[in-house]
Amino acid sequence: MTRRDDERTRRSDRPVLPGRRDLLRLAAGGVFAAGAGALASAGFGCGTAATGQGAAEPTPPATTVWDPDERVLLAAAGEVLAIPPHGSPEAAVLRRRARELEPATDLEALERLMRATLVESGGVGLAAPQVGLGVRAVLVTLDARSVAPRTIWCVNPRIERRSDELQDDFEGCLSVPELCGLVRRQRALTVA
């Protein structure tokens, strides 16, 4: 979602799709960014306080090896990574379940590249599959509309609980830049 989507959607002819739950469903294994939810990062995984309950999703086996295409993409990266649009051949990774990473995996360069990409894009969330990497790593900007937004880095995040309280908000996706809409989500999550 871009910070400007809320204003543009209300003033433009863009479609508004109530109930479209997967607009900003981040490709990193089903992580949701709730607009008013709060997350905190602790290296691998994330944590928050929330009310409500939800089941954790099963995860694929852990890996530390980049596949050949991912190695090429990372080696060729400049200061930012490209965000191929959904439907393009480069975005095929968005249709696959992201791989879990082992804790020993060095992700410092990936985090730096993804943070620079997120800043340049004007977005508030970015998952590794959105930049062509089929791994479970995601950046989420919390309190994006506040005077002090902060972006957290989550690796192998797993939703452990979902609040019962729901909220509606306008969302968009950097991989589907021409579409935004009104989406109903849980107000808070617990992510480990």
C-alpha cells in the first residue's frame, strides 16, 4: 500500500473492492499487515500483543540456499530491487509458497536492499517474493499515518493469534499498482 493510495482512491475512478481480503496479503507465507495493528521485531520472527485467537499455518522446510535465479537477482541488484508487476513472468514467485529460512542465514544485505526498495517505492510493506525471492522475509511499516512510523523486519513470520475486532481501510499492493480498495482485516495480530 502506498501512503498516497488512501487519498487517491477517494478522489479517483479507481475500483474499490469491499471484502477483497488478499489485496495486501503479503506473499511471505500469509502475513497480513493490519493498518492499526502493532508488531515488534526480534530478529527471526516478530511478536505483538493482540486479543483473539487463530491457528498458525504450517511452514515448508527451512533452507539457506538461494536458488540459481535468486542468486543472479541478488548479484545483479544495485541499490534497490525491482518490483515486477503481478502477471509478469518475473512475478511468478508470487504464486508459490515462500520457503522458510534457517536462523543461520545471513540476511543483512537482503534487508538493506528491501528497505531501500520500500523507501523508493513509497510503500508501507514489502515481502521478499514481491522482489523475486521465494523466501519468508517481510518489511512492515507500523503506524504509517503517524508522525513516527517505524518499519520492522520479520523473517519466517507466523500468525499465532488474530484479534476479534475488525477494521476497514483502503489498501493497495506494490505488485498490483493499478488496484486498490477497501479491505476488512483484524485490528491486531500476534506474529512470532
